[in-house]
Amino acid sequence: MRPNPVLRAWREGRQTIGGWLTINSAFTAEVMAHQGFDWLCIDMQHGVVDYMDCFHMLQAISTTDTVPFVRVPSNDFADIGRALDAGAYGVIVPLVNNRADAERAVRAMRYPPVGDRSSGPARATMYAGADYQRHANEEVACIVMIETVEALQNLDEIMSTPGVDCAYIGPSDLAYALGIEPTGDNHDERHAATVMQILEATRRHGIASGMHTASVEFTTRWLEAGFQMVMLGADRAFMARQASADLAAARQRSGVARALT
């Protein structure tokens, strides 16, 4: 089976930088995959990506060595299984609140006897190899999201669940849980302290730590803190930011105002 270098890096205590895919385009996914990210996550919880979009985007990422992850809409056996059968090498499960939620996610990602995943890897055997089912339990990453009041109360029971590989923080929902403004990258001291609390919990239980960011500033901040799975930014944000900056520069230098005003 094709190895999962990102999961192996986490197990060795090394860090990784990834990107986020919210545009339902295989071409956009392919462009992002060729930029050198360690991993890319296709977001099926938010944004406009459906299952067939996801399938084609996984194929596009396969033109590179970038490791493909999928964030599923919910902690659902069918959604998780279909993402893995399509070739995802890790699944991010949102809104994991307690040990039962974590166990459910693990069972959905592992073949028997350690889990309940149904046999039928479809495209996964083409991407990963004919021996996929013999080794998938060791190479597929189970990533649970920590982002609610209940999850904060149950950090140790979630992170001690056998089979959980990484705990990934959703900063905006975490802000909601703390009763503060959901700004994404968040400068609030209470938010930062809670993020560090979650990081320490991952260290206690020997799993990887993940953080969702939207800027070089915060990506660097959380890498320096020790996070192993840090998201630099999303496709649509990169596109909008660069287009806006270049357009503003062109107008400023040329003196050409917008014709539609």
C-alpha cells in the first residue's frame, strides 16, 4: 500500500503544513496540489463540494505526492466510508464532543476486527494499491475536531480513544464555545489559552495536534507552539487575496478607475 507520509510524520513528532479546498473544481485542486503542501483537505462540511466533486478532486490531487484528506459533513458511517473508498488518506470529523463520538469515528474508518468499515474500497485500491485493505487501518488518519463546549469538557476521554490520530481545532466554532467573536484567526487571550490547553491534551495522549488558520502569521504562531497539522489557507481565500492585491496595484500605478462606478 502507498504509505501515508503525513501520518508517519506525526507519529515521529514532525510537523506538516496543509491547505483547504472549498471550490468544487478538480482543476483548482490540482493547482493547489502542485504548490507543495504536505496535505490538502477537501471540505464537504462547508462550501459547495458534493461527493462527485470530491471524487474528481481526489483524482486531481493524485497527480502529486500531496496527501489527500476530506472533511465530511458529519460523523456518519456512510459519509466517512465513501470518502475513504474514493481515496482519502484521512478524514476530518467535525463536532466530536465525547468518547462515544470519537469511537464512532474510529469504527467508521477501520476495517474489522478493530472497526466496522464495510469492504468496498473502489478507487482506493487504484490509488493506494491492491493490498489496501490489509494495511488501511495503519495508514488512514482519523482526525477529530475539537470545537464545542462539550468537547472542551471531555478532552481526555476523546483523545485517549484508541485509533484517534489527531485532534484538529476549528477556531471559529471554538470561539462560539467560549462566547467570543468567531474571527477565525483569533487574537483573544482566552481563545489562545484554550488552544494551548487542547495542545497540551494532545501531548498527554500522544496524538497529533491540528490547527485551522488563515494567515502566515497564525500558521507560524501555531507551528512555533508545536502544532503538527497546521492549515495555511483555503483556495478561494488565496485567489481572492491575490486578485484583489494585484488589481489594486494595477489601478494605483496606472490611475485607471473602475469603469462600472
